[in-house]
Amino acid sequence: MKHYAGLDVAVKETAVCIVDETGAICREGKVPSHPEDLARVLTDPAWTFVRIGLEAGPLSQWLFSGLAEAGLPVTCVETRHTKAFLNAQPNKSDRIDARGIAQMMRVNLFRPVHVKTLTSQKRRALLTARKLLQAKAIAIENDIRGLLRNFGHKVGMVGAVKFERRVRELTEGMPDLAEILEPLLDARDKLRQHFSALHRKVLLLAREDATCRRLMTIPGVGAVVALAYTATIDIPARFKNSRVSIPDQYSP
């Protein structure tokens, strides 16, 4: 007999519901939200799975990869489509949501979501961390500008390299203010150092990737944009139609 499973994932535990091809519930329960624990339950010889569904979320990529490596027919389903289906149910709980997802798998009424490869996930994490460090450093610089403005000092248009020197010039005759700003300058310096390290890693990855090198031949496209684009597209073959309509005047 064929079986289908629905997983309602939470941070600590995942509600699991297994149904057969008639829709009857074969097993329900909660399992720690870890690929090994879920695989231990789902690889039981008693089940012959056709589809296993879990909703896209913060843990879905990690769980999907672990279950796929265990040889299970797991599918990540689109969040809004899933919520629209589950909202039709009178009650709301983790167990009921798992039942709903299992029934979605059984009747084949779902919209699959592409799960990024591990390489793309790491690249996106790198770009996110780089952007975060940059934003925090800029935020500290703006706060320093605001503090100095209260005392009639204006930093003016200076680059990141000359910023610290300019601040020290403005506070040269104000030791109390300089003592207050010193921790901020130190924190900014640390953030800039770590940002530079991650930025160098971005440049290295872009240089080593043939697709990124080709993208960077386009005017205005640098390493960050090229790496972000390739990480977002991930696997071009997953798009059914990649053709772009060309105006008649440009047709051969």
C-alpha cells in the first residue's frame, strides 16, 4: 500500500502524520526537528512512501537535504499555497496542520518549491553576513556624526578610510568627548576589518566561478551582483522557459 506523510515543522519538534492511499491515518506523533530523528521514523520498512511534504520555512532547507540524503521522496511546498489549503480546516494545531499537509501530498494538490543547493546556501549566507557588517559599520558612523553635530562639529564628506582620522581631529581639544567616541571607533574598526575579510572572500569566489566571470563582463556588474545572481538562480535548468522575447527590429 502507498503512503504519504506531512511534516509541520517547528523549532523544537515536528508534527508528523502518515496516511495511506485511502486517506486513513496510519501514524501521528511529534519528533525532534532534526533530519536524523525524522529519517529514523520515516525509513521504517512498514511505510512505502510516494511523497513526503514539508512547508517551506527557516529549517526546511536543512531538513529537506537530510531527508533527501536518506533516500526519502521529500518535497518542499510553497508557504502561501499551503496556508490557503490549511485555513480551510475548522481548527488549527500542529497535529491538524500535519494531517492537512499529508492529505495535500496524497491528492497531489500542492505547489513545490525549489530548495537551493548547499553551495548556493553558503554563498547567500556569505553575502548576508557581508551586508550585515557593512550596515552596522555605517550605522555607527552615522551615530558618531550625530553625536558630534550636537557639539557643533561636522564630519563632512569623507570616505571610510579617512573617517576615523577626521573624528579624532574634531575631538582633539575635547578629551571627554574623545573618550566617549573611542569605543564606537573601535567597534567600527572591527566591523570594517571583518567586512573587508568577507568582501575578499566574495571577490575570490567570483573569480573562481566561470559564470560569475562572464556576468562581470557586463558593464556595472561586479562580484557582489554576479555572486548574488548565481546564488539566486542556483540551477538554471529548473526553469521551464528561459527564452526572452526579442522585438521584430532585432530579429535575425
